[in-house]
Amino acid sequence: FFSKKKIVNIAVFIGASIFNDYRNILAVMQLTNVKIGNNVHNICEETDERRLRHAEVRPSENSKEARQLLKDPES
């Protein structure tokens, strides 16, 4: 039997894995003997790439907005 604490810890790990890096989800699937096909692997790779691109764009947009505010604080 799993205790509530173990279930919460597993849920936190999976949540953090989804937020940070989908490759950890593949590790969880492998440990639980879930068959990992090419589609799952590809989806994880695509999701990670999309997340990284989005993370790179946001600081750039924020910097641009900050520069505009410095030039014209009334806008």
C-alpha cells in the first residue's frame, strides 16, 4: 500500500518533471514498465524544445518593454 505522503511525493515529482523536463516522464514510464514508443519520445522532445523557445522569448520581450518605458515613461 502507498501512503498519502508517497502519493504526494510522486505527484510533486511528476508535476516538476512536466514543468522542467519531459525526459523525466520517460524515466517514470520506464520504471513502471510502460512501453515507450517513438511517438511518446518525439512528443517529449517537441514539448521540451517548445518550452525552451518560449522561455528564451519572454525575457527578450520583457527587456524590450523595459527599454520602451525608459524612453517614454508616460506610455
